[in-house]
Amino acid sequence: MANSQIKSAQEQQAAFDIYVSKLKGEALEKGYSQELLDTAFATIKFKPKVISADKNQPEVKETLETYLPKRVPQWKIDQARELYKKHQDTLEKVAAEYGVQARFIVALWGLESNFGRIQGGHPVISSLVTLAFDGRREALYKSQLWAALDILKEGHIDLEHFKGSWAGAMGQTQFMPTSFNAYAVDYNGDGRKDIWTTEEDAFASIANYLKSVGWNDELTWGRQVKLPENFDTQAVLQRGTRTHKQWLQHWSDSERSLSQWQDLGLRRMDGKDLPQREITAALVMPDDINGRMYLAYDNYKALMNWNRSYYFATSVGYLSDRIGYPAIN
């Protein structure tokens, strides 16, 4: 529905009410129970602030140099290490079972929800219906709505506590409903996949996601490197991709063995040779050729699957390194 023609708040509310009624009918046809829909749809409210947030996402000019200190300040590193220590037994058990190093689980937990403290207070159903009604990505948000109804139907959370970000991302992991249904884990065996209040479930859900998209716990994520003078930038992973599939093709074009990168003149930040390991890496440029450069291993692809942002993926890797070194005993 194109709602730009709807002028007044009253007209918009009337159009929204009609849309919700049709949506409820569609949900009934999909087989959701009348009782579930009566309960869930009774709570739906039009949320203009959600549409405003979606249309006006900040476009602050960042560089990795400004982004990393804000996203990974020292206090967050300190808390991450403290919380790793506090949950060490559970984290290392999850890490062993899923094949995902615990430091990456903690890093994602910290960056997505500040270790569970910031999960969002927006009612998920109302947010998703509002965004579907807005019409720009109706199919996407309708699919998220059906997934959210599945979560309620299966009893993983009650309607009163079913809250998340304005866009519908939920819990300590900030999963969208479809990601929840694909990857969330009932690790403590209480019958609910509770990513909102149960750390064990959140940790295992993060690990399950990463493992499902190809994580390899024999590798780290990447390393910052120095380029030689007059470096041929054609070897850098190409920027400006529209789809994840296209991005993976550009990754493949950049990918070389560490010995090949060594021959092209790349070195560690202290000037020493690159590691002598039979692994491949792509050369990632989060900003421009004068900014930080990273040789990124296959696990970086898994982080980009989580959130296709060089800044985000690099911040996860950076925080994980600060958690893991020096080692926590």
C-alpha cells in the first residue's frame, strides 16, 4: 500500500484499521487459530514513530576510526571480559558443542544488546504490522509477522513481554523473527527458546547461527595488515554490492592464500611476515585505501551474513580479540 497519499492522521488510522482486518483474514487462511489472532491482533496499534525511525535512519559520516571507539569503548571490553569470566563454564560448554569460540559469542552479545541490557521496548507485533502497512517492504515484514505469530503459538514468550527494537529485532541476540525460528535454541531444556531472559539460550542461539552459516573454530576472523607502497588496489574486495550473493562473488575475486598476499607485499602491522598457514583470505577495505586494511578469513563471511556491514563485522572481530587476549583464566 502506498500511503503517501493519505493526508490526515485520522485517514491514516482508518486505512491502517482496514489493513489490519485484511491481514487478520490472511492469517486465518494460513491456519493460525482464531484465539491466537484475537489475542495478538487486539494489541496492534499504529506506530508512526516506527515508520519515522525507518525512514530517518541516521546517515552520520563515520569512518572505522570514529566508529570503533564508540562501539567498542574500554568499558565494554572490561565488561565483556568480566561477563566471560562469570559465564565461563556455560560459554565454553556451548563453544565446544557448536564449534564457535566463546569470545565471539560474547562479542556479538555485547554489540547487539549491551550484554542483554538494551533489547528494545517496542511491541513486536505492532512494529511489524506498522512496517508492513507502510508498504515499502511489505512482503518482508509480512513474513516476519507470520514468524512472530509462530513464536507466540509455540509459547516461547507471552504477548506482554514480546518486545524488541522498532524494526522487530528481539532479545539479547536481536534476532528478527525469521532468524529466531531458524536459529534460536532451547539450551537449558525448559521447553522455551528464551533469548530475552535466559543467557544460556542466547549464547547457544548465537553459536548455532554462526555454525549454521559456516563458522570454523580453527580460524579466527582476520587481521589488520600493512600494504606496500604503490599497491595494486585491484586485489581489494570490491565495494558497492547490492546483494549478499554479489558480495560473495567479489569475495571470491579477492581471495588469495596467505603466501600469495605475502608475495604481493602485505605484512603484519609490526612489519613482520604473515603467518605461514595454508588458509585463504580476502583483502577488506572498510573505508578507503588510506584507512585500515584487513585480511579477512572465512569466519568474516559468517559475521557479514549476520550483518552485512564492514564496520559491524570488524567491530565483532576487534572486541573478540580484546576479550581473548590476554587470555582469561
